[in-house]
Amino acid sequence: MRRSGPSASLDDYFDLGAKQTQGYADDFGLQAPVERQTRRNDPAIDKAFDMAAINPLVSAASPLLWLAGRLIESAPPEDIPEFRSRVMDEIRNFETAAMTKDVPDRLIRVSRYALCATIDDIILSTRWGAASGWASSSLVGVLYNETWGGERFYDLLQQVSQQPEQNVDALELLAICLAIGFSGKYRVMEGGQGQLQRLRHDLYRTIRRIRGPYERNLSAAWQTIAAPHRPPLSMVAPWAIALLLLLLLIGLWAFSSITLQSDVERSAQQIRALVPTIPVVVEKAGIPDIPAPVPPVRKTQIERISEVLAPEIAAQRTEVVQVGDEIVIRMLAASFPSGGLDLAATEEPVVTQIGAALNPEPGRITVLGHTDNVPVGAGSALGNNMDISVARARSAAQMLQHHLDDPGRVVFEGRGEDDPIVANDTPEGRARNRRVEFRIPAEKQP
């Protein structure tokens, strides 16, 4: 039975059939254990397939198409030979149904082969298909004694496409097979999915050209009867309407007048209540005392020095610590020329910043020189570690004096290897102990 007009599209073909055919899963053995019974003859299910089909050929093939769609995600049948037997019974049912719908024999043969090839292709693409032995007894192999169904499907499609107007029913069936999941030779071909997509698109355009755009409304007869609207007031005389409006206006005026008079009287009473009954005495408010200014928060001495030396601290060239009652600025990487006792000229910017930090702070500035515990080699002109530390402290003190308002504040002394800050058992520790320190008395806390 052909539907009148293109009311169903290839995209929504399975909606009705999937909702009305829950019993078919048991018939093919996809959910329940296989029982030896023929497919139940349910007129309601057959009617549902006919209503969902877009042409008589698709209507006859609906059970097989529904089965092919279910195979993609279903579990394997418990009895493969029994399942194959039932599918072949359904193929014979398809031929009988198609002949009763006056479908030409030529299109029945094409569709029969396409349905067999589609079911074979989908089963062999499932996770259980390869292990089921289906390839050795496929539908195409049993019914046609062929093994190239994946190629012959496209040969048949090309043949029926040569006369699309006469073969549009078969074209629609083949398009549904492709939409369900048939790939055939394109499944293993490099770039095959792209070619298959273009083929499906061309086939769809051919069908739409012949069928025309499908009906997008949910119902073909959704519009109501076009009856002219007659408002109730059209049945009332105009003078009656005018009289009613006049009475409404009079009533509205009377209500507004009464309400306004009541509101005026109430407002007058409220105004009279505002007049005081006793003398009003105005007291002069006193001026509040101005609060004492909040003293500014003064930074600590170590905070002031660290703020000036922030770039040098961030670059790990200096560090500022408090040791007892003194603030200590350490040059962590003081550079002296190889074998020399004078501070290198490259250290001038660091000493300049140290002078800027210590200049505003009161008290004597002591420059201390330190060495590691490695003794000076015999015969060296440098003397011993104590002599080296004194000479290097003197050099750093002289450079610092150039950046102070009172150079006389600076004194220096050497400590040699007697005051390490870390152990001398590693090269890193010895390098950290070879240092110059600038010390100033810590300010007294209030």
C-alpha cells in the first residue's frame, strides 16, 4: 500500500516500526532463547510496518530492515543455524508480500539480493560475527552461491539508477540499507567511508528529485475548519452598548468622587496632627572633639633596609638578616680578581645599593671579611686566611665610604675562617663562607 504523497522521509523511516514491533526480537532469537516457532502473524504489526513504509517494496521488507538495524548493537543469537533458518524464512515471506503488493519481479530480485547482502555485511562487522562462522554460510553464499555480495550490491544499485523514475521504490530500499549500516567493499577500502558518504548523498538527491520534498507537518490534516469569527457584541444593538457605557461612566464618576472626598478628609486630619501642642525647644548640638590623628605605621629597620635592597635580594646577590643586636647585610657572591685582595669594580653597583640602604640608618658600620677553611699555599704572597679577610674587608669598606654622607662611620676587620655560617665540607658551603658582611646596630624597639 503506497502512502499518498511523500509524507515519510528516509531519515525517519524506522520511528514507527521500532515502537510497534517489540515481539520481533523474540522471533529472531536476539533476546530470548531460540524456540522453534514460525514468525507470529500479528495484523497490528503488519499494519504498523505498512504505515511506516515509504513504498510497497519497503513495506514488504520492513521486518528484515528492522532486524538489520537491531543486529548492529544486539548480542549474538544463541543458536546461529536456527537464526539463519528464520532469516531465510523471512526472506521468503518478503518475496510473497512483495508479490501481493504487485511489485515487479525484477525489483523483487534486486531487493532480495540487497537485503541478503546487507544482513551478511552487518553481521560480519559485529564483534561476534567473525567467530560465529557466518562467513562460511552467509545468505548470499547459500541462496546465490556467491561470495562477493559487498561488490554486487553496488552493481545492482548502478543498474537501477539508470532508470530512476521506474525504479525509485528499489532505490529507496537500497538507500535504507546504506543508512542502516551496509558498507560492503567500502568498509575496507582506503578512503572508502568518504566515497560511501558521497554515494549516499547522490542517491538521496536522486530520490528527492523524483519524490519531491517530504511533508514536514506532523499531520496532513492538521488545519481546522475555516469558520468566520462572530464576536458576541455584534449581536447587540449599538444604542444598548452606548447606554451601558454611559451607566458605567456615571458609576465610575460617583465612586471616584466619594473616594476623593474621603481621602481629602483623611489627609486634613493627618496635617492637623502634625501641629505640636507643646512649645518646641531647639537645643544646640555640641561640636564633637576632633579625634587625634592616627600615627603612621613606621616600618622596622630591617624592613627599610630590605626594601632598598629588594632587587639585589631577588637576584640572590645579597641577603639581610638580624644576628643578635645587629642587622647584617651579606654579599653572597663578592667577586675579587683571581688571587687579588681588592673588591672587583663589577661589585660597585651592589655596594652603591648597600650604601643607600645604610646611609639613613644611625650607628657605626662594621665591614667584616670572611674566608673558608682552606689554608693558603706555602710560599704564597697572600699570607694566611686572616690576612686575606682583613685586606678584603678594607677594600669593601673603602668602596662603601664613597656612598655615605659620613665616611667616618665605617670600620673594618677580618675574621678569617673563624665564623662560618655553613659547614666547609662541600664546595658550595666553602663558597658561601667566603663572604663580606656589613653590620649596623639594630634600632631599639619601643
